[in-house]
Amino acid sequence: MSLLEFARGPAFQAAVAILVFGVFWRLLGVLTLRWGQRQTEPRASAAAGGVRTVFSRFWPRRGLSRNVRTGRFLGYLSHIGLALVVFGGVYHIETIHGVLGVAWPALPGSLISVAAVIALGAFLGLLGRRLMHPTVRFLSTWEDYFSWAVAVLPLVTGLLAGAGLGLDYATLLAIHILSAELLLIWLPFGKLFHGISFVPSRAFTGANYGRRGVKI
Amino acid sequence: MSEFPTFEQAMQQMQGMLEKLPEMAPPMQMPPQQRADRATAVMVQNLDARFGTYLESCIHCGHCAEACHFFQVTGDPKYTPVHKLDLLRRTYRRESGPFRWLYRLFSQPITAEELADWKELAFDSCTMCGRCTLICPMGIDIAAMVHVVRESISAAGLAPPEIRAVEAEQATQDTVFGASPEKLKEVIGMLEQQAGIEIPLDREQAEMLVLTSGLDIMMNPRGLLATAKVLNHLGADWTLRSDGYESINFGAQVCDKEIHKDIARRRIDTAKKIGAKTLLLCECGHTYPALRWAEGIYQEPLPFEVIYISDYLGKQVQAGRLKLRRDGRSVTFHDPCKTGRVGGIFDQPRAVLEAMGDEVCETPDHKMTNFCCGGGGGGFLLNNLPLRSKVYQMKMQQFDATGADTVVTACGSCRLNFATAKMMLESERPIESLVELAADHLPDDEGWRRPG
């Protein structure tokens, strides 16, 4: 079995299995903890508050955006760029189709390359911020850097494979696929899980404040 | 009301008592391991699905620091709000999280030394104002979890001695600052005699139970007098009760759930006993979430409405029942965090000010994003003035930016902090109470002298 066959076969199946099992394990482990009691008479709808906050937190509140613009901008750029690459690349759509049976039109390859470069640049900016901003550096742990590397590796290897730089294409492609599989495996365990947990996290706060009549 | 000391004069008298508080704290001797175990148990007990989700979601972006007044005035990363949760996060990962079996292999349990170090972060440099909660892109309610950290430090016997002293007083005496039932009766007698007003006390049945505070009784009887004047003017069927008058709940401030529950239960029982349909809370911000939004503190919905004085006054104005004399000043309103951001009361106090013809000039950060007074969450009791004074300075600069002649607020604790700031910074701008202003602007009749 070649490295590419390994990456496309057993490694991919194992990565997807770990991703699915890990996400469920972590979500269930958290959401099956005790739920708080609510006896007070609500002033407004908790559910509406919860839904509202899931969406309202996509942008910083007016009056609080002064010193977070760079972080938010780089965050947006990296996430949107990554999403375009993952869900717009023709090979990625084919892979998703193979697993889930759903597909959609792909974006042009040149646009995907641009998106990947922009995302990579934004990720480098985020790393720079983490290393240089005193507060962010103070908060950072090994896991922040590891998760950054795991998120960036598929972008780098994908760009190298697309450009045919360094090794032969089959090896580059295998490395790219393996790096993406590392991301899938790590997602349920590290901070990349925020891509899932941001929904209940925002909803809990929105509901809690919403019932008090506070739009948060 | 000129016969009573001004708020600033009373505050100076109180300052001496506050300085002696640490000596009054009961000893909390116990082995270090017991402290750590007690704190861990409290954390685990509080870690529910909501907090678990929050602790799984932080991306260490540091944005919360930008919202925190203590970080803003020092620039010290240790004051980053989410950092204040590190001990809670570690305990969650080791004891409650889905990968606890793994984390236990690679991490250490929290220690008494760490808890002692964390006292500064959870008490001295956090007022649980909730501003950080507004900015977190993950929507994490950081302030709610600092509450848990405080509770665990408190359970370990490591809460600041000033706070333990007051907490112990409330646990045994039900009230604080020596505001005993006898003192309440004495103050009411004094007010009735000097101001010529009737203040109903210990009526067996009333539509409204009014809670006052140790601060008003011992330091600022003007607040109680103003509340009485407005309620009498409105013809409210109200009473104070000597068996349940204290609105301050130090259990909520220190985050001792048992004391919080005990004090809340006593107030609820008194309100039920007299058949009250409304429980009115005087100007003391934390009392509102301590009773109105006290999730988990009582087991069933309350058979009466809990309403805060600024909310009540605003609603009376909005309903056309409370008309005030207009003199048209330029004022700025400081929203107490616990009634504004945490409680949802913003428009009502402004309605009262507008009813007096005042022009409300907002601070650069106001309403939801208003900065804390600097000494909320019991912080004004702590002997940490150097840190707090930096926040005071920032608040005063915000007031300066409005160009308003007067600062108005609806919380005795906020007012206490501003009065301190005013003295320190030699500011001339008056710091007024909303209810006292409303009482001073009642129509020129004698309706305020007798209850309805």
C-alpha cells in the first residue's frame, strides 16, 4: 500500500471515525452535565435571546470594538478563507460527496488558491498577534500553538501540492491528505472544537440574559 | 433634609469603620488540603452544562481584557477576565470534563496557595460587572464563572477578611454594618420626628414590602426618607418590617450560596406573611439580581413581583402616576451594572430624569457598555484603594466628557465609590441618588407625609 493509498483509505476512515466519535463524546460529556434551575419569572423570551446571540456575536458590539478590530479582522479572514477552500475546492467536494452523498458546484481553482493564500496570511497574522500581543501571549498555552499548526498545515501542504513544489505530486498529495486528517482527528480534542461549541455557548448566554430582557 | 449629614459626610464617618473590618473577620483556620478540597467541591457542584460549554469554548483571543476596567487602567495581562477562570477550568477538565481521565494524568489539582493567590484576581480586581461577557466572540459569560471562583475561594476560607467580616455579621445578624431592628426603629423615629413624615413599620398586611439597606439605615437615612416620601405621595399601600428589612445580601456578593439562600428565604417569607404583591428593593444594585434573578436560590416561582426602585419610579412616571417638578439640569446617569447590564433596567431611570426636565448627557460608554463604578461586587469594602482609584479616575474622566453638571445613579454602593473618587480627585460635580432627586422634585403638596 502506497502512502497515498494509506492516506485515502484506512487513515481517512480512521480520521472520520475519530472525528465523529470525538465530537459526540465531547458534546455529550458537556451537555449531559446538570442543567441550571430557572424559577424566576422571565421578562422576555429566553429562546429568542439565545437565537439572537448566536448570530449577534459574529460582530463586536458597538462601543466595544475599538481594540479588537485586528483580531476580529484576521479571525474573519482566516475562517472565511478556510471555509472557501474546504467547501469550494473540487477535490474537497468530491471527498465530502463520498462520505455524505451530497455535492455542490465547485469554485474555480484560481479562486481557491487565492482564498488559501489569504487564509494562510491571516493565520500568520494571528500567530504574530499571539506571539507579540502581551495579553494574548500571556493567555496562550502549548495547545493554542499546536492547534494553530494543525489548522495551517493542510493549507500549506495543499498549496504546495497544487503548485507541485518540493516532492512528487503523489507524495505531496498524500502529505496534504494526512495533514487534513490530523485536523479532523484533533478537532474534537483541542480548541478547534470552538467551531462547534460556539453555538451552544452563545445560546446559553443569550438565553440567560434574554429572559431578563437584556439583548446581549 | 438639611438636618441630615450629606452623603459625603456620612461616608467619611463610615471610612473609619471600613478600615477596621479586617480585624473583625472570624478566623478560618484549616489545613491547606482541606481548603483545596472544599474549593474543588464547590467548583464541581457548580459546573453545569452551561459552564462546561463555556470552558470548552475559550479560544484565548484576549478580547475580554479590552472590556475590563481593571485591565484598561493597568494594562496588566493578569487582569484579563478569562485568566481569572484558570483554576475553575483546570478543575473542570480534571473533575467534570469529557476527557477528565486524560487530564488527570497530565495536570495537578488546585492548591490552597493558588486559591490564596487568586483572591486578588477574583475579589480585588473583578467586580463581576459583566462587561467582558459582552465582548467575548464565543459568548462566554465570564462574570458568572468568576462568581463560582469567588464561591470556591470563600469556601476555602480565603475570601478577603473585610468581606468575611461583613458576611459573618449577616450570617448571624441578618443585617450588616450594625443596622439592627432597634437601629431601624430609631432611624425611622428620627425621620418621622425631624421630617414630619409617617413611615409605616410592621404593618401586618400590605400590598408592598419595602426593603431598605444597612447603608441607608446607618449612613444615609436620606435614602430611606426619600423612598418613603415617594411611596406616600403615590398612595402606595406599603410597609417596612423589622423582621425583614435588609435588602443587602452578602451571600450573593461573596458568592456564598447558603447565606444567599438563607437571606433571600427570610425576605420571601416576610413578603408572603404580609400578603405582599410587590417587593420593592431600595437603591443597592446587587440586591436586584440577588432576589429578582436568583436562579437556583428558591424552588418555585415567587407569588409576588420583585421590583427595583429605579424600575418602579420609571414605570410610575411612564404610566403618568408620578409627576415631578421640572428644573431642567444637565445630568449624566451611571447605570449600576447589576440593574443595567445584568438586570435590564435602562430606560426607566432616564424616564425619571426626563420627567424632572433634565437633559441626560450619556458617558462615552453607557447603558450596556457602561463601565463599573470600580467597587461593585463588594469591592468598595476592600482595602485596595491604589488599584480602585485608577478606575475611579477613568470614571471621572468619562463623567467629565459628558459636560453634565451632576452625576446621578441608583445604587448606594456606586455612589459610595463615586463619593470616594470625588474626594480623591477633588471633583466638584455632585453625585446624586435617583430616588432622592425624585423625592426632592415631588409636587408642592403634603401628600408625602402620610401613607395612602
